[in-house]
Amino acid sequence: MRIWDRHSRMATALVVATALVATGASAAWSDTRSSGATPTAIVTLSPISPEAGAGAPSLASSASSSVARAAVAIRQSAAQAAAAAKAAAEQAAKKAAAEKAAKKAAAKKAAAKKAAAKKKAAAKKKAAAKKKAAAKKAAAKKAAAKKAAAKKAAAKKAAVKKSASIKAPTKVPSGGLVCRGSGGPGAAEQKVSAIGAAINSYRASHGLKKLSISRSSTLVGHAKTMATTGGIWHSGHENIVACVSDDSASTMVTAWSHSAPHKAQMLRKDVSHMTVGGAANDGWLFGAVLFS
């Protein structure tokens, strides 16, 4: 607006000067632009000669036309300056908005990066804790297994020691039967379940129900003693005993079936359970069974 006002004042001064010249006065122009003050037309009058008076209208018309063109040029210049200023302001605003958006995007990116790093650290910490817990659990399990194995080994050792302390008879007791070709060291528990299964199969063939089966340490011990001695006899804890040379539970049941008292025991209807002991030694199988 200041540019336009200054130009307007200049145009006004020019018009005044032109009018004075048209009347025959002499004029001098002074523009105090540096101070921003209104341009001033300094006019001095001189006598009008007839010749000058005659040409005055033409001179005035020419001056008016020049002033009009100058005024248009000034207005155009002012409009261009205003448009340039507006464009510059818009450009500056656009640049500021772009910088603000870029700054916001950078802040968002930094926040996302920070959140991702935090999440990664948390996941890593959780995985480490899980791994540590798993290792601790595995170590505890291993220790428990080792302890159980040691306990089992100790129990086995104690059983062997106890078994060794039981002195087997050097010969078959009175009333027993010698299983010729059997006997000696190395007797071991064998085929407890097989003997029970063979008896149940024999009962089923006679239309009788199967009996439940359980292992008896006492009967296993008696079977091992018989296998070591090389004969069979009753210890008072079983109903039937036997020895066969082919290490077969089926052969043992067949042998019992050929003896009426033993067959009667296997086909009892007043029992539901059998306790079995079995041992083998050098190809021979010894068995002892109690029905209840």
C-alpha cells in the first residue's frame, strides 16, 4: 500500500504540473523519495508570450497523455508487486507447512523406532527368561532321574545282597522231585506273566473265566531256589509247582493238566486271582502258583 500511495502522489503532482505548464507557467519537479514524503511540484510563473499562449493547448494535451500512461504503468507495477508479495507469502506458508509435516513425520518415525526397539528388547528378555526356566526345569528333571536311577540301583543291589544271603538247599528236600539235568548258579526271574497267561488260556478252553494275575516276590524267590537246586517242592506259599526243560510256560501248564490234583487247581471256580512266581536256569523253567 505504501508503494501505491507514493505512486499516486507522484501522479497527482505530475497532473498539477502539467496543468500549470498548459497555462504558460514554468514548473520544476522535485521528488523526495528517499525520505518517503509526498513528491512536491515547485512552480514558478513567468509572463506568457503570445507565441507561447498559442501553443499551450497542444502542450497541455500531450502532457496529460503522458501523465495518464505513467499512472497506468505505476498501477500495473504496484499490482505486480502486490501479486509477487502474495505469491512469496504463499510460498513461504507452503514451505513452513512442508517443514512442519516433515518434522511431524520424523517425530512419528522416531517414536515408531523407539517402540519397536522397546518391543524387541521385551521379547528378547522374555525369551531369555523362558530359556532359563526351561534349562532349570530340564536340570531338575535330570537330577530327579539321576536320583531315581541311583535309588533303583541301590534297591537292586540290596535285593541281590539279600538274595545272596539266603542259603539255598544243597539238595531237594524230602517230598520234592528232582528235575534231572537242572540246577546250578545263574537262576533268574522269568516268565511270570507267561505262566499266568497260559493258565488263563487253559481255563478259557474249559469255559471258565480268566483270573487276574500278580507277581509274588516270595514265589519268585522260591522258583529261583528250586532252579538253583534242580528240583521242585512246596514251600507252603503256593498250590502248584513245576519244572520243564524247554523253558515254555505252555509246556508247564500241559504238564500240570496231566496231573489230576494240579488240573483241579487250575480249573477252580471259587477263585478270581492267581499269584505267580517264575525262574529260569540253563534252559529250564520253574514255576509256582497260588490261587485265591
